[in-house]
Amino acid sequence: MVTLLLDSTQLEVVLSPTERALSFRKNNIVVPREHIDRVQLTDDAWTWLRGVPNPGINLPVAVGAGTWKSASGNDFVIIRGRKPSVVVDLTGHDEFERLVLTTKHGVALLKALRLDVASEPEDVADIVA
């Protein structure tokens, strides 16, 4: 599962080496906070997929990772199984329209986005603890 770091200016999706390989990405995803439009929790992230992986991997109900391209724009996806996930809708981001991420810290992300946080990046689970 991805690690979510949040500071006063941005949300960073930190990818493990395995997630980097599966999603064909060299760098983490960085989203300025002003580009976050809406955050939703879901128990089935697979229903939120739109388009096709390009580049990426799709093993239905097991692993989905990478950039999903569709007529609506690009989404970044890291999904493992049928675990709790978060869907982050973005506006004005250079690369993505939406992030669909399996994480056990979805509720913590929602709470942390409502708080004033430090200028140094912290794990969202630590912010709300």
C-alpha cells in the first residue's frame, strides 16, 4: 500500500520499489493541496477505474497499477485486491485527473486535509494520531 505524506503545501504519494516497477514510474506523485478537489473512501476501487492502463498493469481483482488513460483524462492507480481505498479527484493538475489508491489510511487522509499541518512532510497516519 502506498504511503501518503502531507504538508502545508502538498500531498505526496510515496511509491515502493515494487509499486514503481508495476506503474512504470521513476518518481513519486506530488499534488499541490490546491489541486485536490474531493476525496472519497471506497471499499471497491475497481469500480472507479476508467480507461485502459498505458503504461501500467491490470490483473483484475489482484493488482492494478500505473496510468489509466481515458477520454476524461489520465488517472493514476495503485490497487491491490479488494481492500479499502481512496479516490482523490484533482483539478488543474498537470498530469492526472484522479488518484485511485489502496490505503488503510483513507480516513486519516480525510482528517489530515482538514487540519493545519506542519511545513515538513509527515505520514497522514501520524498527523491525526
